[in-house]
Amino acid sequence: MNSINRRSVLLAGLGVTGAGVLAACSSGAGSGGGNALVSPTASAVTAADMRRKATGRRTKVTLTAAPAMIDLGAGVMPKTWAFGGRTPGKEVRLSAGDTLVAELSNQLPNKTTTSIHWHGIALRNDMDGVPPAVQTAVRAGSTFTYSFIAPDPGTYFFHPHVGVQLDRGLYAPLIVEDPKEPLSYDDEWVVLLDDWLDGVTGTPDDAFAELKRGMADMGDMGGMDMGGDPSPSSSDPGMGDMGGMDMGGSTSPSDSHGDMSKKFMLTGATSKLLGGDAGDVKYPHHLINGRVAADPDVYSGKPGKKVRLRIINAGSDTAYRVALGGHKLTITHTDGFPVRHQEVDALLVGMGERYDVLVTLGDGVFPLVALAEGKDANGLALVRTGSGSKPPATVRPTELGGMIMSASQLQAADDVRLKSAKTDVTHRIKLTGNMMKYDWSINGTPFDMNDPEAHPILIEEGQRVRLDFVNTTEMWHPMHLHGHTYQLGTTGPRKDTAIVLPKKTMSVLLDADNPGQWMLHCHNAYHGEAGMMANVAYKA
């Protein structure tokens, strides 16, 4: 196997150098043909930062990453790693143009390094929190202060970018308010979704070690479908024939041919919405706002009030189909940027994606369900505006089978749509690999943490860039680009994370306006860790 155990590399190599931003000039090694790359601390990075509109206000927070025993409800109290002893961590909220000053204190055990990535924020490159590309990993017992302008309003979150630490409890919402908010609503509710195994069935590192061994050692698979051919109608996730649709799938009888010896590996989970294979990992719990379905989080409101839900998928291997029983949802934003309003029954949210929706509350008790797509499980929260009994943990409101929408059906709001321009450069981004060998990669080459500048995807400041995501695999991938938003096609929504279905191609456009070196990767934590990551690097 060619994939790199990135966490081991970080612990062995970066831990001795201390915490801090990389200051060395970039050499542009690998397939870049000797092109010099813009360093994270280059003058071009500072110049771009100076162009950001700043209010002068500063929001200071301290984020302590440390072991914690957390209460997920219903007696589930796992040991994990968390910020400030709670999962999710405390919400960070500021206004567009404000500067966030966040001190990370690493109190993790066993000399474990860590970092914080500010997911979706178009910030300066040296604050992006990706070791070793833009900063040195923060050593255990050390601190590092992130300081950056948050330029765009929207719904974001933050999490580590070392190994598979995302699949622990180290994450929290980051809300950037719009000082000229155009939406009218009475209240907000941040809804953070997560798939959970840490401290229950093992650790994410245990899960990754098992996945890396792959499917090949499972013996006779009994002719099991190893990922499922996408059906002819699956080119559009969400608007095909929904009649008789599998409401989440279940593990198939063929699982017994090899899966009994597997503690973490999930097989037989399929979804038409996702074009086949739904996920790799077994999760004992699916959380909404840090609570298991048997003991849900409750939002209390009043009938007739309009509430903005900020929905964040912080999961590592699970897409969620989200619906509020007895209600329609009006999608207003995705990944922080406004879209033409669209009323739906449910929406599909991949890992790393965020959606803002408006809902006018009815009278009673209503289930907010996050169906783990293809996995026959769900997260649950409750909306209580009046009398009524609590629904069962496995409730399936009819809206889950109604009009379901994902980003590919949305349109960007007029004021954020990219201006028409000639494309200066097009890059073909082949998503490669398979479940058998667990060798996920981009363009056939796993990302090398020993040489993050190898095989860069080269762009230049000022260019209009087109990326063609070509998914050659049997599995869907939520592709996330750091430091930028891209537009789906010529009129689609502005995104930083989007679902690319198996055997399909998705073309996106972006303006190269934020110099530096930026990770492009699958936001399935295990696929990214196995190597499905690349460096989108600006030429110096």
C-alpha cells in the first residue's frame, strides 16, 4: 500500500520542531516542474490579507484540546478528546470583518500533536491550520495562536487537521454574522450533526488501522457488491424517482460472509441518493448537538415563530438526510453563501457541508431527524412549541421521503454568482482508489505528508480556474477546498464542499484570489487520511 500514515509522520517528524508557522520558502518539488510556490508567509499572502475589509474588532477565545469524559445522554459517557471538556465545543460567534484571535492549548496525551482548521473560512494561508503544509503541528504541552479576519458571513465550524482527530470530539460551530443581515427571522438554532464511535467501540485510530488492512483479508465475500453501480437515475442526487425509495438502507445478509470479524468496517450500506456505497465505518451513535437519539437535544419555541436552522455535518463517514416532521424547510444558504430560496421536505448533507434553512414552527412536539444515509440509523433532536409526547428514537417522519434536495439542484443568489469570465486554466481532478485496498488518492497518487509540495495543482493569482472532479471510484466523495469557495457550474451555488457521486464528473469554477498553498481533499476523514488529498498551490 502506498498510503502514508500521516499521524505517525507528524508525531515522529514535526513534534521535534515545536509549534509555529512555516517560514521557509517553498521549492515546488514534484510534478510542478520546479515551479516555485507561494509560501504561506509570503508577501502575496500578506497583501491579500490587507485587502480584506476589517472592522478592527477582535474576538479572543482560548481552546484547550484535552482528554475528557463527556455525557452524550442516555448513560453514554465515552472518554474522548474535546475542546473545553465538551462536545461540541463552545460556539464561537463574531461578525464579518472581525478578527478572531484563538489560542490553541494542546493538552492531549502521549505527545500527540494537533492543529485547528477553520473550515470554509477564506482566511490568510498561514492560519489555515494544516500541518505540515502551512504550519508546524502544535506539540503536546504547547500553545499556538491563530489570528485572522473572518471576511464572509455564514455558517462554519472548526476541527483538527491531523490524522483522524476529526472523528473524536474536537469540533465546534463558528458563526460569522452578517452586519447587514437580509433575512428576517425570530430566532436561531445551530444544529450540529456527527457520527460517533470514539470511546464506545474503540478509537478513530483503531478504525483507520482496520480500514487500511482493507477488504482483501475478509476472505470469501460471497459475491457481495463492493460499492454498488450507480443506478441510471442517480446522476442527480435527490430529484430522481423517489417512489419506493430505500429510506436509509440496511446491512445486507451478505455481510455475514466476512464482516463478523470486523469491528469498525461497514459493508452493504447503500443509497440511491449517493449512487451506491453509502459509507465505510460502523457507528454506534449518531448525534445532534452532542446528544444520542434516545436522549435528544430539545429546542423550545413558540408556534408561528420563524427560526433559522444552521445545519453543520461534522461527521467523518456519514451523509445525513435531514427533515423536521410536520414542516417544510426553506433553504437560504449553503456553505455560508446565499442561494435562491428553495422549499423542500428534506435535504442531503455530506460531511463538511453546511445548510441554513428557515422554518415556521407549528404547535406541538416535532422530531428533527438526521437519517444516516444508507446506514439504517439516525440522530434525533426535538422541537417543542406546545404539548405532546416525545417520539421514539427511531422515528421516521414522512418528509424524509418527500422532495429531497442537495446542492446540485440549487442556484446561487444573484449577488454572489461569479461574474462571467474566460477560464484561464482547467485541472482534471481524478478521484481514485477503492475499498479493497483502501488506497484513496487524487490522480492516482496518495498525498505524501513527507513532501506536501510534491505533485501540486498549480494555479496563479488572478486566474479563473476550472476544476473537473472525475470520480472514477465506486463511492461518493465530499470534496473540500480550503481558503476558497467554488461555484458548481455556471449558475450553481457557491460552495467549499460538494458531493461528487461515483462514476460522475462535477465541474466547478473559482477565482484564484487567495495566494498560498491550500488543501483539496475528500472530507471523509478516513479517505483523506488514506491519501485522497492534494495541494492547490499558487505559483510564486
